[in-house]
Amino acid sequence: MSAPGTYPLGVATSEQDRRRYARRAQLLAGASVAYNVVEAVIAIAAGLVAGSIALVGFGLDSVVEVSSGLIILWQFRHALPESRERTALRLMALSFFALAGYVAFESIRSLASGLRPEASTVGMVLAAASLAIMPFLSWAQRRTGRALGSNAVVADSTQTLLCTYMSAVLLGGLVLNATLGWWWADPVAGLVIAAVALKEGRQAWRGEGCCAPMPVGAPDQADGCGCGQGCACC
């Protein structure tokens, strides 16, 4: 998976385009928040009933997704969202770190305890639904972030993509546990996801490749951070 800073940014060149993509970023963030609130409630409730650490963890991951969407809404409520880009990236990085820490902790604890959750049909249906929906949402967020030149929006798309991976891990773990008794499949894959989340968090915190579009009509300036024409370093 590519880092947020490696995407070519700044497709929107006019003020009208930027307003349109900014509205789209807010709509996508709002949709993400609404979906993940429902997902969190169902996953945590089903996880508690089945005694599934993976399901409860998946629900808490959805809570992190909610915070990520709220960060984007906060950023684009400002008249000049570019001025909040660095702060938004730092907040996004903290959500990545929280996700990585929790998933790693729960995965290690699950491996150490050897707890075997009960089969959960609700959990499998929820994971399958998220696996079908989240890739499209992530693609739309990434495309919008690239057009805006906003690494914060691109980072939010990565957060959504991680939710897709979590859905696949959860679904695989629940199915393998229910059919073959392979309870360890979920926590092992969870450790891989935690490592990816940690990497993305570090890149977001450093603001690697963080480029903000320059105001329309402003003269182009050379910079040393890799930003293309029409963009400047954050």
C-alpha cells in the first residue's frame, strides 16, 4: 500500500473545482462517520455476545474511523482548510497510532490466552458487508484528496482501506474459527495490520510529501519538498 505522500496531488486548479472537491470531501467524511457508528455498535454488541476479541476490536477500530472522519469535517469547515492541513495530519497520525496499539495488544493477548470465541453469524455478515463497501469509499476519498492536494484526506482514505483489511481479517478469522478451529489466524493477521498502521501513522506525523495547493493566481515557486507545480510545502 502506498504512503499518503506518494500520490500526485493538486489536480483541482480552479477555485470552483476546489470548492466542489472540498464539499465532496465533507460528504465522504460524513458518510464514513455514519457508517462506522452503525458498524461499531453492531460489532461491539455481537462481539460481547460471542466473546470475540476480534469482533470487539473491529468495533473499536470503527470508532477510530469515526474520529478520522470527524477530523476531515473539522478541517474543511474552515474557510482556508489548507491552513489546518498540518494539524489534521497530526491528528490523523494519532488515530493511526491508537489503531496500531490496540490491534497489536489485542492480537498478542489473544495469541497468549488461546481464547476461542463462539461462531458469530452477525459478525460474518457485518465483515462481508464492510469488505464490499469500504474499498469504494476509500477509492473515492483518495481520488478527492489527490485532487485537493490534501494529504489529510488521502490519509483518511488509507484509514478506510485499513478498515477493509480489518474486515477481511475478521471475516477470515471468524470463518476459520467456525469451520476449522484455527483461532490463531485472526491475531496473526492483526499483527501485520498493526505494523502497516504504525508505518502510515509515522508518515502522517512527519508530513512526508505534505503539499497544499497555492491560491489561484499565485506565482509558482520552486520548493525542496517535492511538491509539484501549483503546490507548496505545508
